[in-house]
Amino acid sequence: MTDDEFTTPIYHDEDADVSHVTDKTVAVLGYGSQGHAHAQNLADSGIDVVVGLREDSSSRSAVRSDGLRVETPAVAAAGADIVSVLVPDTVQPAVYESVAPGIEPGDTLQFAHGFNIHYNQIQPKEGVDVTMIAPKTPGHLLRRNYTNDEGTPALLAVERDATGEAHGEALAYAKALGCTRAGVVETTFREETETDLFGEQAVLCGGIVELIVTGYETLVDAGYSPEMAYFECLNEMKLIVDLMYEGGAMEMWNSVSDTAEYGGLTVGPEIIDEGVRENMDEALADVQDGTFARDWILENQAGRPEYDQYRTGMQEHEIEAVGARLRALFAWADAGAE
Ligand code: NAD
Ligand code: MG
């Protein structure tokens, strides 16, 4: 497929002009997974970077030893043209309130995920550009790919273009992160937020853990050993996913036995059946109409009682203990693979 066969624009180095950001100061709020990588990649691309962290933040010394300036979020934002909001999504509204006075018309608020803008938890004042560059990897890989002269794919969205320059500036920011080396895919805050939430709930984090645990429990309840159930349902998952990641579903089907292929093709749709499809439709509807977002915001306001209960339930599940014992036995395998 060539680029003009894709359904959405994908930008590369030649499409981006980094001079849109080299004359600007970027305040990076937060120095966690994304924050440290954005700050260091931008600085290495010749951009004036200031990191915004609370006075009592334990990350302040890391910022300084990485050779970067650190101020409070309010001071950093007030002196910046672009404010990159890279604190956890749940604390962004409060952090935004504390920096809002320093964000003037003509400045840019930049995000790596659309939740708080899409669900109106942050309402930037008029005249402020609102953009997103969302790298599709954890921050340590964003940093490593930059220093290795490799690229990291990213999503780009412009929610509000008050200056007429938001798109070019976002693309320049992506280039300075090293993302246009790989490809930057155009999307919207709505599409990024809703697909991200649905994906992590239904397929990636939620769906796959429930599939594994339900398969494990089915075998153990039928009298098979927990060790066998663990290997079959959890350990082998990575091997199968790696094959699909490399070459699509057909590479996986071509690599397994004909028996596995016939059984998988015929029984798979009986497991993931119309009922599952209806459940997925409901999960997506809850994301789209804001039900999930409201529940999660209220859950945080209440001190996360349900979240803690589910986490404890998972920590105490037998598959976790069995897995920990088995992984300790085979720790050499992972060490050797690195
Ligand atoms: P993180 O949890 O790794 O780091 C957040 C940092 O924010 C902390 O290290 C700290 O420096 C600071 N912080 C924490 N609490 C704070 C508070 N109350 N006040 C001020 N500062 C505080 O966060 P992250 O995973 O880098 O996520 C940042 C943004 O990037 C989010 O919008 C997230 O959705 C998005 N994102 C993350 C990833 C990823 O792989 N982690 C990928 C793409 C996008
Ligand atoms: Mg400012």
C-alpha cells in the first residue's frame, strides 16, 4: 500500500518543518514515561525546553541531571509558547487550573491523549491552540528510538486552530520527537480517545486478561494442573501474538499445525460469538456517550474504591501465584532473550 491508498494522511520528515518550533519555548509538565522522553528529544532537536514539576517532586533531580531546566508548572507554562501536558490523565484538570493563568491566546496546549479535552474536563480559553501528538509507544522507547536514529509512530490531532498555525506546529513538534521518521497519522481528539478507551477495555487489557483467566479457570476447574493451564493459556499467548504482529493472522495460521488452524478457525467464532459482539457494542456505546468517562471521574473523586477492589481480586488470583513461581524457574530464558 502506498501512502495515497491509506484512508487518512500519514506525514513523514519531508512534510514537517521543524522551524515552527525551534523559535519557541516548550514547557513539558510532568517527567514520567512520556514527559522525560518529550523533554529530552525536544531539547536534543534544538528547542528551548523547561520542565514543570511541583516543588516537592522527586523527579526534580532527574531533570537537572539530564541537563534540563525545571520550574513549577505555573512558572514553566507562563514562560512558554507550547505547554505539553504530560502528567497523568486523572490529575491533568487540577494541574491545568494551576497553569491556566500563564497560557495566553496564541499559545498552544499540547496533549498526548485526548481524554480531558474530549470529555470537557479541561476547557482552554479562547485563542489558545489545542493539539495532540500521541506517540504509539511508552516513553522509554520514544527516547531510545530517537537516540538510535529510528522513529516512533505517532498520532496527530488538532482540536482547535486559533492561530492558523496549529497543524504545522504540531507536525514540527512530532518531527522534533523523531516521530515523522516513522510516520505521523492524522486523527481527531474524538477518534483517538474513543478508540483508545475501547481498545484497552474490550481487546487489549481487559479483553485479553479475561480471555486468559477464563481459559485458565476452565482447565483448572476440569481437573487439569494449574501449571499446564498457565502455560497453555498465558505463556503461549505471547508467541501467538508475536507471529500476528510480525506478519498478520495468516503468518500465525501458517506457523501453527493444521489441527490448531482447523480447531481455531471453527471453534474461535463459537467462543467470541454474537454475545461478545453485543457486549463490545455496549462498551463502545458507554465510551461514546460519556458513561465510562463519568464513571471513571466519579471513581477518582471517591478515592478509587472499586478500582482497588478489582486490583486486589486480580493480585490474589491463583494464576498470578502460579505464574510467578513458573517464571522464576525460567527466568534465564528472558534474560537470555534480551
Ligand atoms: P506517568 O504516570 O508516567 O508520569 C506522570 C508524571 O507526572 C510523573 O512522573 C510526575 O512527574 C508528574 N505528576 C504526577 N502526579 C502529579 C501531580 N499531582 N501534579 C503534578 N505532576 C504530577 O504519565 P505518562 O504515562 O507519561 O502519561 C502522560 C500522558 O501521556 C497521559 O496523557 C497519557 O495518556 C499519555 N500517553 C502515555 C503513554 C505511555 O505509554 N505511558 C503513551 C501515549 C500517551
Ligand atoms: Mg505562556
